[in-house]
Amino acid sequence: MTITIDQAAPVGTTSTRLTRPAPGPTLLSAREVTKSYAVGRRRAEILHGVSLGVAAGEMCAVMGPSGSGKSTLLYCLAGLEQPTTGSIDLLGRNLATVSRGELARLRRSEVGFVFQSYNLVPTLSVGENVALPWRLRRLLPPRDAIREAMATLGIESLARSLPISLSGGEQQRVALARVLAQSPRVVFADEPTGALDTTTGHVVLDQLAAIAADPQRAVLIVTHDPNVAARCDRVMFMRDGRLERQLSTPSAADVALVMAELSDGSTSSRS
Ligand SMILES: Nc1ncnc2c1ncn2[C@@H]1O[C@H](COP(=O)(O)OP(=O)(O)OP(=O)(O)O)[C@@H](O)[C@H]1O
């Protein structure tokens, strides 16, 4: 099997094997990000100096063994967690210095989240949840875009339902419909197909790929699924809180091979 591992290229530089036109400007970057939590009297070091960049027009995946810090990294990059040290730039704003109000505005208008556990308001109907970003900004929701997004994801008939009455996969589709209708510049997705059947999973990935095909936008996905990673332009691999490798436009088999190596500890390249 031929496997292309861009070990020479530091993680965060532009990939050399892109299927799409060369990516645009960097929309998201992290420099030497660390994250630790207090656990009893000691601190658990979760991220160790992570640096990366995601350019406009890219769909990137973050993979790694369970507990390697993928979700923690995603939450830091999205401005939902503060790194302990290091800096993150999202859409030209340094997240360490941006005001709370500006960060909230950024999240509502320019950033989309597809997180399983994230932000469906239980007391609002599905339709109201999809329209929430506009309501929060006191704007009129774009009815056509919302209807189209819900139709694309097959959840039109659920418009009046409450989230509690939906399956995990349906809730995930509601979160994605909100993102599609919003058309944000950067989308963060944590296991976006995790709770979905194969067909709906393909629909979701197609939609995320369509967002990233826009040269003004980018998508960053955390996934365990090599088939999801294989849909991405670039896959970054974490182990023990470090980004260790990346693959450009890999096959699912390439991804699975690297994951197997990372999981059994057979790679040794640590910075
Ligand atoms: N708030 C917290 N306090 C203490 N430890 C935490 C906290 N959040 C995460 N951790 C720890 O950080 C480590 C990395 O967690 P994280 O969820 O980022 O990993 P992951 O790679 O996304 O894992 P998985 O693939 O299983 O979802 C884990 O050991 C986890 O227990």
C-alpha cells in the first residue's frame, strides 16, 4: 500500500496534495496551544503546544485515539474553551484579546457548530432552534434558507417538535440545518455523522463539503471514522495532546493505518 504522510511539512502549513484549487487565506490558526485542567491537587495536561492552520476552502479532520485531546482542541479553537497558554486566531480575531461581546457576535454570525451535545434549546421547537441565531441578534430569520436547509436534511416534518422527542441523529440534523441556513465562514463539527445512518451521514458530509468548497469558508471535523476523514482535504492526527502527523487527501485505508499505528504506539515522532 502506498501511503503519503506529510511528515516533512509542519502541521498547519498548506497541504501539497489538494484536490481543490489552492486554499485561500488562513481562517483559523493555533500557535503553541496548551490546555490543562485542575484535577484535585494536580493539573492534567491535555494539550501540549498544538500549532495548526486551516485555510479558506479547506475541509480538515482531526483524528486520534480516544482521550488524545481532539474535542478539547476543537472547543479551544472554536472559542468555547480558553487555552492555558498559546494563541488562537479565528477569522482574524485573537481569541485571547477579543471582547466577550465580539466573541459572542462572532459565534452567532460567522461560526457554526455541529456538536452532538451542543446548543439545542430544549424549550424551543425544532423550527425555533434553527432560527435561533437570528432571534438572538434580533434579526428576521431567512425563511427560505431555513426551509431549504431543513428539507435538505429531511427534518421539515419535525419543525414543531421539541428536541427531547427527537433521536440523537435527528437532533444532529437540526444542529446541521441551523448551520446550513446560517452559512457561516467556519464550521466546527464534532463527530457530525456519529449518530446518523449511512445515507444521512453522506448527506451531512456532502453539505459540509459544499460549505468548504466555497473559497471563503472552511470546515474542521473531529471524527473517529476513517471514511469521514477520507472526505477531507487534510487529516491531522493527535496523540497524547500533540499533533503528530498529517495526511493530505488520504484514502480511508491510509487513515486507518495511521490510526492503528498511533493507537499501538508504533510511531515515535514527538516534537
Ligand atoms: N474539564 C475537564 N477536566 C479534566 N479533564 C478533562 C476535562 N475535559 C477533558 N478532560 C480530559 O482530557 C482528555 C482529552 O479529552 P478529549 O475529550 O479532548 O479527548 P478526545 O480525543 O476528544 O476523546 P474521545 O475520542 O474519547 O472523545 C481526557 O483524558 C479527558 O478526561
